[in-house]
Amino acid sequence: MIEIKDITKTYGSGDSAYTALRGVSFSVDEGEFVAIMGPSGSGKSTLMHILGCLDTPSSGTYHLDGKDVSKMTDDELAEVRKDKIGFVFQSFNLLRRTTVLRNVVLPLIYANVPSPEREERAKQALLSSGLTEEYFNHLSNEISGGQIQRVAIARALVNNPSLILADEPTGNLDSRTSLVVLGTLQKLNREHNRTIVLITHEPDVAEHAGRIIRVSDGRVISIEKNAHPRDATEETRLCDSGQLDLTALSV
């Protein structure tokens, strides 16, 4: 699904130029759950913007679903984002005085989906993200942080994208709620074959992915298959039953 080769990204010019990415190459297969992990300043956020077609590389190539998006125009990139990519952000980015259902319907309005289809598709996306119908008509500022993030996941799903990019999706959540959100992403990957790229600076969060790409100083320093990803749903169950101490579980 994703193939990037020798990607560089430089901001500015001359003495003030800053190179955020330095020859990054890797691929992601359809149906994979991959974590891109690195500390602040490593280049992972710049990489996420390029993967999400929010920015273009200074050099190198990026193929998404077989199409070279690295040299597309802004309008073409907007079409790719609309049709192929779902975003889940740390800050949620929901309209807080709007109902849960309306927040998920909005992308369908922008995509010119016929009115009769919108609500049904939004409801199915919410159910797939693990949110029950009793919350659909709540305002988004009336529900918990974990529920808000599930709404954000539903909004990312509603246009049926081939790729979900999750940028630090547990950054504003407590440990148990983080596990619930990670469990939702794992379920979407395992049961619905969604391709997920998770951006994180936390090793314990990255361990829930099937492959971990580590970046530092704008370079890929390692790509490792995770033969035994942590199961967030099972960890949540064990925590709730008292068999696992959350204080000993960093997420």
C-alpha cells in the first residue's frame, strides 16, 4: 500500500535551512499495523504529514496504492486525502458542541455523499469503533476522553479509507483508556483488515503493532517485526478483573 523511497524534506533555505527527513525508505503492506516510533524532533511528525498527503517531500518518491503522490498538486492531494486516508489525532479535533453523530456525518457532507446514506454510514462507523447507540446524540463535550477518541476513529473510518493514520492517539488519555483505544485500532486491523500506521514516541504503545519502524534525526534507524504484539483488549480485561496492575503497565 505504501512505498516511500529516499524521501527528504527540507524547510527554508540557505543558512536557515532545516532538514527534517534524510533519505527515508520503507514500505507498508495492505492490512498491516505498523508503528513509527521516535522522540520529539526525530522527524516522525514530518513523515506523518507526508504519508497523509498534507505535505510533499523535497525529494524522493511516495507511492500510495500504486500511485505516485509525491509530485501531485494540492488539489490532487486533497482528493487522495478524501478518498484514501483517515486521520486520528491526539487532539481529537471534534466540534465540541455538536452531537457525536453529526461529527461523523460531516466528512460525508464534504464528500458529497447523498443525504439518505450519510446517517447510516456514520452509525455503522461509530459501532465499528466500539461506541454504542446511547451516545450518538450526546454532544462531544458530554462524553469521556476515550469515547471522544472512538468518535474520532469513527470519523476516520466513515469514508472507508484504505489507510488510517493515527498520530499519538493515546497522548491525552489515561492508561486504561489508552488500552481501550489501542484495542479498537487492533480490532479494526485484525477483523476488518484496515491498514494502520500509528505515530508514537512511546515504546509501550508501539509494542501493540505488528512492525515497528524507529526513526531518529530524520533517518530510519531500524525496522523490526514484532512477533508477539501486545493485546490491548486482553490487557484491558485483565486490568478490569484485577489480574493486572495498571501502575505496572505503561501506555
